[in-house]
Amino acid sequence: MATITKFEELEVWQLARELANQIFELFTSSEAFSRDFKLRDQINGSSGSVMDNIAEGFESSGRNEFINFLTYSKGSAGEVKSQLYRALDRKYITQEQFDGLYEKADIIGKKTGAFINYLNSTDHKGTKFKNRKS
């Protein structure tokens, strides 16, 4: 298995990027939704936070910090799912659109949780501790 050297190589970040782009495209193209400024901005922000927190945590170079940011990312994925319900209830999106986006956000949350579990089980502390003496 190759060592990941950039956050862009992480599958979970790639999926989060896809989700953020799909949400932006869908919700800014719908006239009714684009006028619901608060919800539009919230769902765009939370979907962006999913990918941004993964990147920020990775760049922190420490396992515990990375886990912390992955936890924020997982929470933001849950926030997206809740906001999708509001969009569906207000009839801004179809059930089919809801189902596809919800499933992607759910997969991201599950993969992020699995990644957190993996990081919690490894002895690797991150590169920021590489040259430190115990």
C-alpha cells in the first residue's frame, strides 16, 4: 500500500468534493432554492466543511488533530443530511435528488468513521512528531 502524501489522494476527501459540487450545482440552479438564502448558504457551507475539515486535519500532521478534524467533517456530513430533509420538505429537490445526495453524505460519514477508527488503532502519530524524542 502506498503512503498518502496529499489530502487530495484520500478517497473520502474526493467523495466530499463531489458532494459539495453536486450540492452547489443543484441548489444554485434551482430558482426557488437559490432565493432561500439561509438554507442555500447553510447547505453549501456544511458540504464545503466536510471536505475542508478533512484537508485541514491532514495538513495538521498529527494523528490526534487529524482525528479531531475528521470528527468535525463527519458532523458536517450529518448536517448536510439534515439540510437535505429541509430542502425536500420545501420541495426544492425531488425524492430522487434527495436519495442520491443523502446516500453520498451517508457514505462519506461512514467512511470517515471507519478512517477515525483506523487512526485510533494505529501507532503512527504523524509527521509532526517524527523527530521528537519521547
